[in-house]
Amino acid sequence: MTRLTTADYDRLEHAVSRGQRLAIYRRGTEYVVIPLSLRTSNGREVIDARNPTTGDALSLYLDELDAIESLGR
């Protein structure tokens, strides 16, 4: 993924604080998730998220993502 802009980080942080769904694209697969937190792990940024349908937990590394899109509620 290309580097996130300040506006991208703002949208991501708002999605975390509001529990807003995100569409995340990685390696040709779309994941619709509810982000729970944004953190760093071993120098890499990670989105901890939950699948809204199954409740499964996901950890998605920002440097592995192709795109992030905010979805309305």
C-alpha cells in the first residue's frame, strides 16, 4: 500500500472511535471489518478489528494492505 496521508489516518481513527465499518483490501480480497484499535507491533502499524458477521478477531498490518475505504453506517 502507498503511505497513508494525514486525512487517511484521520478517517481510520474516526472509524476506530465511532465503531464505523471499513472495507479493507489485501491481496485481492475485500474484508469488511469494524476496527477496534490502531497500534504498533515490532515497528509495524496494525489494525485490530472484528468481523461484524462472525465476530472473529483480525489483525491487519497496514503495510500489507492495498486500500482502505470508510463505509457509512
